[in-house]
Amino acid sequence: GEDVEQSLFLSVREGDSSVINCTYTDSSSTYLYWYKQEPGAGLQLLTYIFSNMDMKQDQRLTVLLNKKDKHLSLRIADTQTGDSAIYFCAESSPGRGSTLGRLYFGRGTQLTVWP
Amino acid sequence: GAVVSQHPSWVICKSGTSVKIECRSLDFQATTMFWYRQFPKQSLMLMATSNEGSKATYEQGVEKDKFLINHASLTLSTLTVTSAHPEDSSFYICSGRELGPVNQPQHFGDGTRLSIL
């Protein structure tokens, strides 16, 4: 694992860009993920990035990874009110046996989008 | 694709009863399933990891006799909270992961809100 840190709150106006930041401590992390959780629901996988990549873009989402600083960010362009949710950063390490594929989550960032 | 169905979505029951939660992978084979517990405004706490056909591996501090996990097929895992008490009230979420490269992500169910009176 194992320590994954995120800021807890972010507020933006509709149409602006949102940037959610995450730091992690495990230098052996292989994959880093962003999940979205709406109230009362499970987690929806948004995107993920392999640790040897610097950037990944998927429509309105851009993930930036600074492996040296162990810093991951998620940028949402043209943020909409429907983007209001909790965003979780998670990392996985190689592990073995039953720990293979285990995720370590941050506490989540509550994104509020104002109209 | 990669849909996980979790049932029931909400359970209210009396203290002392046992509650079973089902987690099904609908369009993929989940060789590994994970069970999490989430407290309000908190992150997910991993309770246990189960591989199909094997006994579950529980995280430290999680009572395996209290939280029974069965993963008898590649598409179904169940969590039974035995003799539930009010302190077991929580949001329980399962996820499934396909066998494959290490980057196979986990796909989550919609969670079960358990309220013990």
C-alpha cells in the first residue's frame, strides 16, 4: 500500500475546470485509478493510468502522473453539475497471492459544482 | 460492460438476525471479489478478498465468523453478516476483478445499506 492522500473538498462553478489532487507513498505502485461515487451508490471506474505513463486523456478527463513526486491529478474540463460526487484516488501494488490487485484508497474528494 | 450487481440495496432488520448480501458479476468472470465497508464520509475499508473456490482472506480486525464470505462460482460471491448488531450498520460494497494482467481494474456493485435496529 498504502497511504493515499486527497484533499477532502473542492468547489467549482459550472463550465470551469476541476483539478483533484492525490499523493501516494508506495513507489512500487503499478496502476493508479480514479473512481467516482454518487450518493448512495457504488464506485464507478473513471480512468486509470499505468505508472510508466505521464498523462492520459479521455474526453473531458485528463490524468497527470508525476511518479518522482508520487502525485496524481484528475482534471475535469467543462465541469457540469452532474459531475458533483466524491472522487476516489486508488493505487495498486504488485502484491502476490490474495493481495494481487488489492486497491488502496484515499478518503475521497467531495466535488461540488455550482450552477 | 463489466457490470456488478449487488442485492439487496437496502436492508433494515432486527438485532440478532443474519443478513446475506449477494454480489454478481453479470458480464465477466470475477475470479477475485472484494468486500468493503464504508462509514459515512469515509473511504472504503477492505474487509476481505475472496478467490473463487478458495477461503476468503480477511483483513486484520475483521471477524471471519461474523462476516461469512462464500465465493462458490466465478460470478457470485455472498457476504453473510451473522447475528447482526447495531454496530454492524454500515454501507457494504463488493467489487469483482477478472483474471488477467495486473491492470485489470475492480468493478463495483452499487452497495448495500444495512441498518440494524
